Amino acid sequence: PMESGRRPGLLVGESSLEHRLASWRTRWRWSAHVGVLAHRLASSAAEERAGFRVQQFVPNPDPRTPNSTNAWLPLKAARPSALSFTIPPMRAVVIARRGTPVAPNVEVVEDFPAPEAGPGEVIVRTQAAAMNHRDLDLGRGLPGRDLTYPLVAGADGAGVVESVGQGVDESWLQRRVVLNAAIPRRDPVRPGIAPAAATRDMIGELTAGTLAEKFASPVANVLDIGEADPAEAAAFALTHLTAWRMLITRARLRAGQTVLITGIGGGMGLALLSVCRHFGCTTIVTSRHQWKLNKAAELGADHGVLDTGEDFSRAIRGLTSKRGVDICADSVGKAIHHSCIRSLARGGVFVTCGTTTGSDAVTDLARIFWNECTIIGSTMGDMDEFRQVVSLWRRGLIKPVIDTVFDAADSIGAFERIESGEHFGKVVIRW
């Protein structure tokens, strides 16, 4: 029986529930909550023979129910049994509701349902998680995405493997790992239709992320990092993976080229700078703040251009003897797109991984075709790319810049820091 005052839960154990599991898996493929259910149903026959039921929580599928503490409902009431136990809840940082600014909608809760490893998954006890601008986007709402609040954001994390699911080697247990939150997903194979390239789903977007005491991940998406600092690992992972794919895989960066990096100061711009520095490239960085340009120069940026809201391409050409840059790596978007295109040399490459100021930019097609420029999109990266860039970090050749490390209890402050735009480097939450 349920304890008095306890949030209603799910007491499961009958094989008749398997058809419900199939429908939940379609909608919540990597959900920690479904991972719990899948793991238990896999051994349901043994549990029935032992005569006990397992208490868990699942998301409320009824859209009419407000997204509040009532967003968790029982799948089936308890039956008297010889043995009953509860999956303990965990502490988590949740975005309770959609809104701008985001920080006032952030709460630290103590009773968020903890994940349990499904087949092919590991549960990582979080030691550090880093924030990205994407976490703010989740709080503001993503166009075309049906987000359910409250949600746990976070796509950067490092910690120790606490448990493993079916099919995962137990040698992973107690290993310190870092996460690649990008999970590849391919379209179904259909007759007469050539398969498209894989897209990527993100841990911390439609499923619970790393801003919690524990997170679930496919074992294929974590790397063993030995005794490396978990805060540094979390700060390094997603931005440097994205920078590596942008520059090396997509733009085909070569040593000695000239690269324009926009919006220096955030984790993305600084990751791009570190990769370019590693390859001996000449770097030009832009920012709306002179103090950020000064700090970038201390990190090795060759030139800085203050973005005053006007076309800065003339300044770029002045720094390159009117030639322009070989690559412009941008995540700012609409506000500076025209300046970026005008800053390219003949045959230059514009590569983008984000649009923080908007996506509906006006471009210059005549300049693009006449100068044979290339426009490329780039999104996160795969595990081969992750291994490459993590190997450079493990050897001390590339390092992240950390702005501030917050304790988990002060996570609202971490959101406020990111939202203020006054940070220089990654904001990390230590658990």
C-alpha cells in the first residue's frame, strides 16, 4: 500500500502490461522513466514467480492534465504482495514552465523520478554538468517541438557509471565517463526510397538531461575518461565536439588558414578558437564587448573586432589585406549574417551551427555564386569525431575555458549567469 502523503505511483509486475510498454517506448524512446519500466518488464516473469510488484512512475499521457505535481499518475494500483520496493527519487534541476526570462521558472526539486538502465544503457551518477545556450532555448520553447514541462535540461555531463542495463558489459561499472548527448536516429528503411543521412536526438531535450543527480545514456554515447576532472570534462564535451565537426569534418580546415569566429566569449566561440589555435590558424574574433575581445587575445586570438551592430566586413578585410577569410564559423545567425558573407575570401566557407539571434537571415546570392563561396550547416557530431577531439583534451592539447562552477543547490544562479550574457566560458554545475 502507498504511504500516507506519498505521490501516487505505479506498481507493476504483470505480463499484461507489455502492450503498454510498446506504446510508451515509441513516444519516450530514451526516457529514463521508460528505461525503468523496460528493465523491470524484462524480468517480469521471475518477479511474478517471486510474488512481488515494483513501484515506479511514468509520464502522464493525458494532455488535459496540467504540467505540475499531477504530471505523474499510476499505471496500475498495488496488489498485496510478499515484497514491495520503491525506486528512490533524486534531486534535479527542473524548468517548471515555459517563459522568458528562463531563470525564474527554474526549481531545484528533491523528488524527481530517478532513471534505471534499460537495454544497452548505463546510469551515470552525475559529478558535473555544464550548461549550453540550448538549455535557455528549452525554457523559452522550441519551434516545432512539443515540450512537456517540468523538464530536466542538460546535454553536457560527466560522472561515474552506477548501473548497467541488459547487454552492457559490467566492466563499465564505477568508470568515470563523459557524455556525447547526440544520439543518431535513422529513418525507417522503405522500398523505393533511398535512406537519408541520420538525424540526431539529444539527451536533455525530449528526455531527461544531465542537470540531475543521475542521467541515463546509451553506453555507445559515453567515453571512459579515467581520473580526469569531471567539471572540465563536462565543460569540454558538446561545444568542442561541435567545433571539431564544424571545422574539420564539414569546413575541411587546413593548418595556416584564416578563420573568423563570431560571438567570442560563449562556450561555442571559445571551443572554435581552441581548435583553430591547435592547427596554427590565424584567428579573428568578434564580440559586442571589448573586455571579451581582450580576454580572447590573452587566449591567443590574433585579432579582435568590436561588433557595434554595423557591417564589420570592412574591418575584416582591413586585417587580411582585402583578401577576406578562408572560413567563417558562426553561431550568432541573422544579426551578423550579411557581414559574415561579405567577409569571405573567394572560395571561402561559411559554416553555421546555431542562430541565437534568429534564423531568417538575408544573404547575398550574387556574392556567393560569383566568389564560389560555400555555405554549410553542421550539427553536433558522431562518436568517431568525439573520440578524436576528446583524445586531444586528454593529452592537454585543447582545454575548455570555465567561467563559473556552481553547486547544484545554486543552479538557479547558473541559469541567471548564462541568461545575463556576462559569462566568458562554460558555466558548470557540480553535483
